[in-house]
Amino acid sequence: MNRPHGSESISQHVVFEVAEQANVQPNELPPLYDFIDPDALDTVVASNPDLELSFSFAGYRVTIDGEDSIQVREDD
């Protein structure tokens, strides 16, 4: 379970967490917008703190639980 730091948006944090899990630089990943709209993701998560949301990104399953918890695991 990881939490965003400082002024990172949720979408930025997702990219950093997946890159860390994949052991690559963030710019080596495909664009997040190929999988989910980053602006919509930021808006939905910020306006729904009790929300749990999961989606696939670059071979990983990302689960966001509220505004402050991001879990990343390899997609099945």
C-alpha cells in the first residue's frame, strides 16, 4: 500500500508506482491515457474519498482505495 507524496496527482503516483514495480523508468511505460483518462481518474478519486477503483495498466492491476492508497500487482 502506497500513498501519494507532496503535490503528486493520483495519476502521476500510479505511473511512478507501476514503474517501480516493473523496475523501469516512468517514461519507459506506455502512456497512462492509453488505459484510463488521467484527468478523469484524478477528479473521480479526489471527489470520492471512499471509492475503490481498479484498472489494468501496462501489465499491472492498480487498485486505488480512497485518495491515499495505491496497490500495484502483476495482472493475471
